Amino acid sequence: MSGATNTAREIYEHPANRFVAEFVGELNALPDGPANRPHHVHFGEGGLSGRVLACAFAGNMWRCRLQVGAGEWLVEAHPTAQVPAAGEVVGLHWSAEHVIAPREGDTK
């Protein structure tokens, strides 16, 4: 694909704005504006916590829904991971390199 300015992976990992980020994949919104992808969030000690609503095994991953603040998050964990039980409060962490930050002038 000569002439393409961005690869699909670049667009997914570094979208131009929040609209593009949501269009190409699921997001978890952080309280102060940035977001992250469900597969970049891990259970463990972290600066944010959430209550597990449900976890379902999906073959190649665990998909867990959590109540985080007033919102709902999705965490996708490795299929061999130990996942928390529904109702459990867990810490969440992720690498700063995987945060999708809104850019100046981004209204969504």
C-alpha cells in the first residue's frame, strides 16, 4: 500500500482523536480525559480500582466488565490469568505508553 500515511496499527495505537480511537476499537475512559484499550489494563496494584461485575471466558482471553467510578470498563486478560470473582474490588494498572491522550482541540 504505497502512499498510505498511517498503518492500521499506528491508527489503532495512536489515533488522531477520541472519535477515531472509539471507531477503531474499544476504550476505557480515564476520569481526566485520557483512555486506554481493554487489553492494556491488568489486574493488580494500581492507582485505580474497580468492582468486578462479571468475567467470561472467551477462548483466547477473559473479558471482564468492571464498575470504575461512574463508568464501566472492559479488561481483556490472558486466557491463563487468574481473574477475580464478581463483586471483588481490584486494582487496575497499565503502562503510560498505552494511554491514549486527547489532543489539543479534541472535543470527543
